[in-house]
Amino acid sequence: MPNLDIDPESKRKPRRRSCPSNILPKWFTAIPHKRIAQFVFLFMVTYLVLVAYFTGTGTGVQDSPSSSLAAAETVPVPDIATPAAAADDQLSIVILTTENRPVSYTSLSLLNKHAYALRHNYDFLPLLAHHPGLPELKGQVWAKMLMLRDAFDRKDKYGLPKWDWVLWIDFDTLVTNISVSVEGVIAQELALAEREGRERDGVDMLVGRDCNPLNAGVFLMRNSEWSREFVTRVWERGMSGKEGEEGSEQDAMQRTLIDLGEIPGPYPRPGPKTPSPPTLDPRHVWMPDQHKLNAYPDEIGCVQDGSRQWRRGDWILHFPGAWAYLGKGVEDPYGVLMRKYEGRVVDR
């Protein structure tokens, strides 16, 4: 009789290939789990084809520092400077800021400013510790003068390339339109100053006012002899200990600019011996409209007459005095506002 025993292996149905073998590399037949390998191979081929297509048509997603900013949007910005407005795109720019307290928004503030610096190829130097040059009883706000002095002395003291302009930006700020360049702001404001009869190359400082004659939270300074002398005078005034002059660095800056005839009075914290302000003769300081340089949100009411509150698309948003405006019932008022407006950052 014929052998009726059937080999169990013969009962198995032939396995279907997921892809014809004649289009796959021969090395697939030499490895286990061929089905997985085939899938991976086809996935990679498809991915590379799509990347090549989108790169060639210019519709792909481009990597940029702005990707680290939350909810970046595209909006029209009609009244602020764009990179195209820059008169000289070869300017060397450094951004300075400082905070040595343990605040809740440290990472948020640093990432926002770092992404902006990367976008425009600026240097970014934050100081997160007590400045060694500060006297023991002086607050960290006075580190501003020391950091400015160090930035101006970079070439002479360290032999490194010179920075042409310094952007000082307080820690409780957000760059809310990362497409706006420092060069564009400088070019736009110097052009306006020139129309008012000022010498373009003679303007060394761009600083704004709010409901007070000056706010030193955001300003631009040219690396010039005038700027060096100004920083020295502010530092010496603050360290003098004279009555009425031992307040903040902002008070000392305001007093010095009034003494130089660059901004109108009155002096901050006037006393019985406070002299009358000298004749106003501004040459080195130009004061842009507040919202173009140092805008405040609706929650902060101290706004320059004739200016306005922050709008989406403005360059920089600042939260001075948040503790006073939000009230004692709000815990961490600066962090609350920083996180609220983080998602309103735009890119054009």
C-alpha cells in the first residue's frame, strides 16, 4: 500500500509575500523577520521621496529658532520695523539681561530671548548670578551698568570683536514678534530722528517713556564714547550715597539724562535741595513711541500719553510693576503674565 503518512510540514499553506521579491534587495533573504524589514525599507523610501518633493517645491517646514516659541502665528505688522527696514545688516548686536532670584519663569524668559537671538544671529548673554562687581548692599538691578560697561569694553579688554549696539531687555519681558530685527528698529528710529533735525550718527541711545519720564526696562545703546561716559556717570551717581540718589538704576539714569539736557524733568524723588532741570537740548537720546520699544499689556496701566497698550504683533512686551497692578491676591504675578502672553508670540 502506498504510504498514507503525510508530512505535517506539507500542510502548511505557502506564505504570501508582502512585496514582490524581485524589487527588494537580496540582503532581505538573509535576515530574520523579513516582513518587518520590508516594511521599514518601504517606509524609508517613501519618507525620502516626500522630503525630496517638499524641499524642492519650497513648501516644507523649515527649521528655525522660532519653533521653540509657543503658538507662533502669522499676522500683519504695519507699524514696526521688519528686517527689510534695516539700513545695515552687518551690525554686531548683543542682548543682555539678568535675574539672580529663583523665579517661576526663568526657563520661559531665557528660551524666548535665546530663540530670538538665534533667529537673527545675535549674541545673547544672560547673567543668572550676583555680579561679583556689585557692592554687597546693592541690588541686582545695578548689575545692568556693569554688564553694559563690560559689553562696551569687550574689544579693548579682551581683544574680541566689538559689538556695535547693545539691547538691554529686563527679565520680565517677552519678545512677542520675533521677525522684528534690532537693525530694523534702529534704522527706523534713526530715520525719524533725522527728519526731526537730529544727526543720525549722533544718536547713541533709544529708550522709551511710560507714565513716567523714563522706563529702563528695554533700551538700545550704541557702543560709543558717549555711552561709556553715560554708564560711568550713572554708576558713580548710584554709588555716591547722596540723598535721593541711592534708589534704583532707573532713577539714576533718569537724573543723569536730565542733567545732560537729554530728557525733560522733573527729577525723580525730588528733595528740598533738588535743582531745577537744565535747558533741554537732546542730541544723543531718542525716545520712540512706547509701544514700538517697550509695550505694556492691558493689565499694566502706566502708558505714555499718546501711545497705546501692547497689541499682538508688537516687538517686546514688558510687565513692570505686575505685583502692584495685579494685587496682593495674585500669587506670582510676573509668572502669571509671562505664561498668559507666552502663547501670543508671533512670527510676522
